[in-house]
Amino acid sequence: DFDARLSINSNDEIGSLAEAINNLAEDLQRYRDTRQEFFANISHELRTPITYLEGYSKVIKDRLYDTEAERDQYLDIIHQESQRLQRLVNDLFELAKMEEGKISLSLEWMDLTEITDNAVRKIQLKANEKGLQLNTHISRVVPLIYGDGLRTEQVLINLLENAVRYTEKGEINVYLKEESGFVYIAVEDTGIGIPDDEVPFIFDRFYRVEKSRSRQHGGTGLGLSIAKKLIELQGGELLVTSTIGQGTRFEIRFVRDEQEEPA
Ligand code: ADP
């Protein structure tokens, strides 16, 4: 372990230098801890689906099943876990690029009306399959925002997928509005909600409320941390409010641009 604290008790410049060095040492230690935790998390997340793949493919290979239906069930699990691995690897790659500042945005004047329409259309089927009503309240006259249209749509799809994933019955409402200098897209669901004391952590990498339950829902725990970074890179904000047992509301908020818009 690591203890490089300097114990110098003086109020002069040497004293404040010692304190600065101590703070630096602490920062470094914290950085090492989070790095280690990050890699521990990655290993865990990768190991879990691999364990399933290994186990169930062996069961099938050794014909340790009684019926074809049972075998199909195992094949389903193998398929799902492969998809999870794929998502995980994609998300990790995206996150790595962002953390190194290597993600390049394609900035343009975005039409949020079109973006919201597209995202909603892509999620409609999933909502229908779960018997959830998907309602839109989309203003047709919001100002264009200077940002990355594809990434914004990607974030919105992610929020909509979460809304479907964490809602068992009721509805999902999508709003696009301009209000007091902001243009925002909100996704409101009537789902399981998030406990008050966990709300501050949901944008952290790998954080999931009630781990086992979310795993069963097929998430990676990376979606929201990526989403938040993508919106902030465009100068926007991603906000959340939630009531446990009642539902959750995410809001992508952009400041209305003062600059001249293209004609
Ligand atoms: P995941 O891939 O696990 O969904 P996210 O980063 O997208 O990861 O979300 C982090 C966690 O936040 C989820 O595991 C879930 O516990 C919680 N969460 C996200 N969206 C919602 C929602 N609409 N309703 C309730 N909980 C949510």
C-alpha cells in the first residue's frame, strides 16, 4: 500500500507545500482505487455471461437435457448472453473513447422534432410487446440546437429502452418542449422508480439499482454514464427525478442557442 504523507508542521511556505503534496498523494491513491475498482467491475461483468456460455454450451454438447424444449431454453440463454457480451464490449469501447477525449462529435443544427420522432418510432414495437402505451407530446416549432444529432438520438433511444425495461404496466410519455430559454426532451414512465438514496449514483459506471434484478433485465449498467457524457459534451444536461413505485422522469436539456440559426 501507499502512505506518502509528509508530516511537516509549519505555517510557512514549506508547510503549504507539504500540504499540497499530501493532497496530490491522496488524489493519486483515489485514482488508483477507482481504476482498480473499474477493472474489477469489468472482469466481473465479462465473467458472468462467459460462465453462462460455457456452462450451457457444455450441457448441450454432452446432451445433458431431457427434451428438445429444454435444449431450446438453454440455446435461448446462450443467445441472450452473447448479446449481452456484445453490448458490453460496445459500451466499454465507447466509454474508453470518451474518457480519452477521442470521441468526435459531428456538430450540426439538429432538428429535435425529427430526432424525437425517429427514436420513438424505433422503440414503439418494444413498448407494444410489453403492452405499454407510448404517448408523444412533441412540439413542432422548437428552435434548432447545435449538437450531434445521431448521438442525441442514441441517448434518447437509451432512455426509452430503460423506460420500457423498468416499467411493467402503464405508459411512457415523451415530451419535446421549449421553456424559459431551454429546449428539452423528457421521457416519463410509470415504472418501478429509483430509491431516493440511489438516484445520485445511477450515472456512475456499472451502477445498477438492485443488481440481480437489473441483470435479469439485460442491462450493462453503462448506458446512463455514457448518455450523460454524450449530452454534456454537447453543452446540455441530463437530469432525473424519480419516485419509487411510481415512475421516473429523465430530461435531456439544451440551452436555446443565441446564435443566428440557418435559414
Ligand atoms: P442498465 O444497462 O443496467 O439499464 P443504465 O446505466 O442504463 O444501466 O441504468 C443504470 C440503472 O439505473 C439501471 O440498472 C436501473 O437500476 C436504473 N434505471 C435506469 N433507468 C430507469 C428507469 N426508467 N426506471 C427505473 N430505474 C431505472
